[in-house]
Amino acid sequence: MPSFRFQSPKGTRDLYPDDVLVRRYLTQAWRDVSIRHGFDEIEGPTFETTELYSVKSGEGILGELFQAFSGKAEEEVAQVKATGRAPYALRPEFTPTLARMYAARAQQLPKPCKWFTAGPYFRAERPQRGRLREFLQWNIDFLADDGSQEARAAAEAEVIGCAVELCRTLGLSDKDFAAKVSHRGAIAEWLAEKGVTAEQLEPVMQLLDASAKLPVETIALRLGQLGLDPKFASLFKAGMPPVIKVGEEGQQKIGVFRQVAPLFGTLIRHGLVGMVEFDLSIVRGLAYYTGTVFELIAEGERAICGGGRYDNLIELFGGPATPAVGFGMGDVVLGLLLEEKGLIPQGPELAMAVSRRPASVRPDVFVVSADDEVTDKIAERLVFLLRHGLESDAWRSREDRKPWHLDRYDPRCGGVRPLHARHTYKSTRNLKKLLADAEKQLAKFAAIIHGPDRVQLKHFDARRDLTPGDLSPALANIAEFSVDPASPAYVGRAVAALG
């Protein structure tokens, strides 16, 4: 009897039991971080009509499609013969699917709308280290903010913060990666100052996006083909504006780039000082980006994830004009980076790591600002702290600490586990309406901010207000909870312990 030996298709992976556990370790982190940041999970088909990707994805994506057709329907065969394209394609990205889905139910969906998904994607590109033809991708999208400058900055900071928090959760630090933020409007202005016309802008942006991987000679040749001085190529390598880090000093410098100045202050309140920088060389090649763009870059200029604002895409798919910002993060580069850093658990530790209790889909706490803009800023900062958690003194003191070690958030050593924290995006200050919103979202607690050390904590299930004395008899003399993680009456400690 003849025997046959087959190999997996090039650019794919066979996953044995331990490999599946490693994948689950990553995807569980994706889901936990998404849920704690208030994103709801969705999913779409693994193949779409090819036409969906021709609307706005760009030629780069169209050239990497795995096309599909049944071969049974005559009209499908005729289409392939006539156009060279099959009627369907395996999904290479999720944003067009998301835009189609949102447009279909835009009137019924809540606003804002926060979605995430994690699943398989396919690109017909040359397999190499960090790039496969089949891969997993995590997508985070924040749709339909109210369109104000403040709301746009808040949505962008929340999305960027979610990507950074994922890396922190898995044990990566600012020594391992940088979050680089740019703005296509600022790039366009800079290129216009250098003599790039409106007609040349998009191809020059695409060239700038690819310039890190191209020699100067190739860049010069392509610039010449666009009718630009080949000497302009040197600007792509050494003439870009300087990188500006997020922080107090950076906030003073960023004013020259008016498009991203509002984002800087919001990023600071989200705890991202020193982890985010403004870098005009970040372009993002997809044609649907309209404003802020960003990437998380690891050592060796490897992109862990990338995303940006795509305010016009929903409208292209028949929906209303809808502000939107999001990103995608693949598992291939992320997995390689974690492996290099010794940040993937092995053996029994791997089994223990994937057996942890997942993030609660039901919100642990809903944060409400009771008074004015001052408490709004305090509330915004508290939401970040609650989602981030508080690592224990014992874990931080150990040189051999790993992100999956059981004592990372041990409350006996001062730790507080990360929480699913939500807040309102409504402009109302009507406390009754805000608390009704919290109950509607099934939150366990509401933290009402009256000041830094004046936090009222409502327990919805028990139908009563709690005091620090409920956390510990030793705190009975303290009247209200605090937003300070160093305080024994820190509100996050109470929610984690009593929820």
C-alpha cells in the first residue's frame, strides 16, 4: 500500500499541545486586556467579497489577497476569467469587515461603540521571520466618539493605552518597545513644505512608509519617477523632524504639531509618560487612515502592532459619518519578541498561566465624576489605575520575577489585581442618570469621585454604600475611599477584595 508524506503549506504552522497553550496564553491576554478596557467582543466571517477590500485598503493589501471561489457557479468562473480576480478573498485584515458590520446597524448600536476581536487572518506574501501567510490578529476599535477634539484625543489615548497595557501585562517594558505616534495631516504639511504637490502626496506617503526597508538609491529612483528631486531621498533617512517623548517637556515642544498636541496631555493622564513618542516617520500605508497613526516598535524596528484614525471608512460602506480609531496586533512578531525575552512560560508554569481566572465580562467598577473638570481628570486617571492593577511589593522586589508568577498582584503583599473598569462618555453630570447607566451595564460597584480622597463607593448587589471599614476594621476611622494606590483606603483595593 503506497504511503504519502505531506507538509503544512508554506507560511502556516502546525500547533501541538504545548504550542496551543502558548497561543492560548497570548489570546487570553488579548481578551483580558480588551475586556478590562471596556471593549465588547465581536466576530465576522473569515472570507469576504473581494470588492470589500478594493474600496479603500490600498494596492498593498489587494496584492496580498488569498482569493477564493467555488468553481461551481458559472458566474464565478466568468468573473475570474474576465477580471483576474475571484469573487471572494480570505480576510487579510478586519477593519473593512468592521466598517461593513457597523454601517449595517449604525442606528441601533450604542455610541460610542467599543469592539475587539481576535482570530485568524491570511496574506499571500513571502513567508519570512515575523511574517506568515496565516496568523492570529487582535483588533481593537473605538467608534463614534462625539467628534470633539477632547473626545477624539480620549479615544486615541484609550486605544493606544490598550496596546501598551497588553505589552506591560506580558512583561515587556519601555526598554523593549516604544509606542510611536504620528499624524497624517502633520506629515502632509511637512511634505508640502518640502515641495510635494497634492497629486504626489499619497504615493510619497506610501514611499515614506516603506523607506526604512529601502536603500537610499531605491528611494531616489522612485522619487524621480514621481517628478521629485532624487536628493529628497536623504530627508527620508536623516532629515525628519526630531522625535518628541510624551512628558512635560515634550508637551511644550509638541505645540508645533497642532494636530497631536491635544493627545499629549491625555496620554500623560493615561500613565504613558516615557512610553509614547511623536515620530513623523510613522505613516501607515493603508489608504483609509485620516489622522493620527501609531505603531508599537520593538528592537530591530519590528512593528508589534499598528493602527490609526479612519474617520471616512464607515461612510464609504453606506453608514453615517463616524469617527473611528483602532489597531491590529499579530501574534507572530509578538510571540517571537516574548520568546527572545524569556517571557513565555514553560511546562507546569504554562498550564498554570492559562488556567487563571479570566477578566470579568461584567464590569467590576463604573467610575463617575460627581463635580467638575478637576474630578473628571481624577476619574480618567483612576480608570487607568484600576485597569492596570497594582503589582505587589514581593513581586517587584524579585529579580527573577515573571509576569505569570502568582504573587504579581498578591493582596497580602500590597497587590491589587487589574479590574474591568468603565466610565461614562456622556456629557451629563446628572448623578442619578450616570448611576442608572452603571446599573444598566451590570457594574458591581460605582466609584463616585468627589475629590482625590473623597471617593464614594456604591455596592450595587448589596444596595448600599461601603466605607473603608468594610475593607478592614483598622480603617474604620477613615470616612471615604481614596484614588491614591499608596493609601490603605485605595478604592481599587476595596473593589478587588469585596467584589
